[in-house]
Amino acid sequence: MTPISAMFRSLALALSAALALMLAAAPAPALAGVDVDINQGNIQPAPIAIPAFGGADPKSQDLGADIARVISGNLERSGYFRPLDPAAMVEKSLDINVLPRFADWKSVNAQYLVNGQVTQDADGRLQVDVRLWSVFNEQQLIGVQFIATNENWRRIAHKISDAVYKQLTGEDGYFDTRIVFVAEGGARGKRVSRLAIMDQDGANPSYLSDAGAIYMTPRFSSNTQQITYTALKPDSARIYLFNIETARHEVLGSSPGMVFAPRFSPDGLKVVYSLSRNGNTDVFVQDLRSGAQSRLTDDPAIDTSPSYSPDGSKIVFNSDRGGSPQLYVMNSDGSNQRRISFGSGRYTTPVWSPKGDLIAFTKQEGSQFHIGVMKPDGSGERILTTSYLDEGPTWAPNGRVLMFSRETRGGAAKLWTVDVSGRNERPSPYPGAATDPAWSPLLK
């Protein structure tokens, strides 16, 4: 097995490893005064204490500290929580089976407390018991237990983060996910690109391809096991399917012309994309089971960047048929095509929210680029970001957070995130140059 095959195999095993979740105690009923309102205009992050999880031996204690650190990072980046400095905590050693000393936590202004215990079995299994407490009400909100293999401790931390986030905000979490993107390297003007994948917090980055092509628009299937992307080579432009489990790259179809901007249907059984030939660019769809191809648009303009609604009934795309790139929506069979964007500027790269309530897009006005959102009927347009070059938004699976690429004048493109409200704009923890991010659904 080659080193790169071993890397693929390791990644596939990590993706397919089972994680068991058992409720050790049902979540407590909703309590007055403990909800985090994530729809406020100006949010004051809720103070939350996440001390290092306990363990019976030094190895378990070290792992418990790592798990607590990952949870703290996840919740802090969400913008809704402010993890307290461990040095300020009065109660240093917590037993998972003993009530916390709430007075100590109130004295440091903690609103919530997450504590846990790590146990490593002789057979290599990892067990993590977790409690979430309302310090104000002195009551337990969550009691859960996670069991997994030792190497999947980060996924446990992400699942704990998801459970805490959902309990306190009422929204599904998005931390147990991955990002596929195009990693860039080399000197400016001589950049090389590779397909890459990482955890949503920037951990465990790895390459899925060599540097033998220009890669664009990688996108996850709904089962998180398959990726579609475009590869531009000197003699071709093709769409590929990549199976994460088998590390196999497969060409999608063999249509003459240039194919690009692929995206899966919500059920994962079709790929919609653009095909350019004879001076015309239209949207097509291909059934992955039968191989049948259908043309959805037939216009002299450039129709591209198609994205399905979550129920698969509609597709948003951008077209310059009106004189400049604008957003259009059509039924998934190509019927009832209608324009939805009417503001100034150029609208591109639309992507439908997993909730179905919004469409995100890139907008260029003069020398400024923006990430924005609007309702599927075109109303309620809001600009979330502005910079020298922001482009290519992708939604977290809960529809609350967007990731995009940002390039500064003279600098390399980096990945950034922003809340759908337009607040909490920040760089991704991934340090390298990157473009075209795509967020996975929650991992199985």
C-alpha cells in the first residue's frame, strides 16, 4: 500500500468508525432564564466553564484536557459562548457523580458548566461521561455518555459540543462535520492546487489529490462519503466523483465540451452541472444510476452554478441572460425559470440553505465583493461581509453559519466564517491558502 493510499484508508476508517451515544440522563426540561437567544441583534456571549475532564490515570487526564480544549474552541468560535479561563476556576477537581459546588461557579460568573470523566477500557474503547449544568438554577441540563475507539476522541469532543450547543440555543449543532476545499500553494502566479479535507475546526487536514490539475468546486454528497469536483487539465475539463472510503476518482460522463460547477442533488442520486460547448453554457443534470443526461436550460447566455433546494424541487443558478450575472430559480425539471435578484451589482455562486429559508451568494459591486443572503423569492436581501475579494459561500448543516474564501490585496486566499446574522466574522483555524470550501452534512 502506497503512503497516499494508506492516508486515504486511514481517512476512510476515521469517517466510518462508529460512535455510540447513550443517554445517561434525559435532558432536563427547559428552564426559565437559561436560554441563549441567538436571534438577538447584539449577542453577549454566555459565560461557560469547561474545566479539563477527569480521568483515573495520567493518560486519561491528558485526553480529558484535550477534549475540554476542543469543546471550548468550538463553542467560542460559534460566537454564542465565552469559555472561562481555567486559571480563574475555583473548583479545580470535579467528580462526574457529585454535584458541583455551584457557589464556586457563581463566584466566577459562570452561567453554565460542562464537566466530564474519561475512561479507557483495556480493549481500547474510550468512554466519556458528560454533564451540562445550569449554574443559575443549580440543575443538570444534559447527561450523556459517548463510546468510541481511542483515535476518535476528537469526534467525541465535537459531538459533545453539538449536544451543548443544541441544548442551550435550540438549534442543531454543526461541529461534527468536515470541510472539503481547494488547498493552494506555490508562488503567486505559479500557484498549484490540490483537493483537501479537514475537520470543521481546521484539524486533521489531508490531501485527496495530487497537484496535476486546477481543481474547482468540490462538493459533498448527502451521505458525506462522496465528493464531486471539477479538474481542469491542459487537454480537458472534467467532472469527477471521489469516493472517500475507497479513494477512487471516477469521471462523470463523457459529454463533449467543458463541464464545471457540479453539485449533488439532496438525495445524492443526481449531479447538476454546467456544460459549455459551441459558445453556449447551460445547466444539465445526470442521473448517477442510469447515466441519463437532461438539459435544464436552453439560453444563449451563460447559465451556471446550480444548487438544489433541500427538498430537491427547485434549483437556483446564476445567468447573464439579463445583461449581467443575476440569480434565477427554476423547478428541478427546468420549468418556470424566473429571476429573483434585482439589486445593483453582479450576483454569482448561489447556494441554498439546508433549512430552505435562504439563498447565499457572492455579490460584486465596483471593486468590492460581498457575501449575502436573500429569501428564495428574492426578497429580504442582506449583505453579511465586504472585502477586496469574498466569494464562494457554503452553509453549515444547521443553516446558521457560512464559510467562504477571502483574498486580500496582494495576499493569498483564506477561509473565513460568518454567522447568518452578519456577526461573528472570523478566519477559519486552517492556516493555509484555500478556496472553494464546501461543508459536509453532520457525520454519521
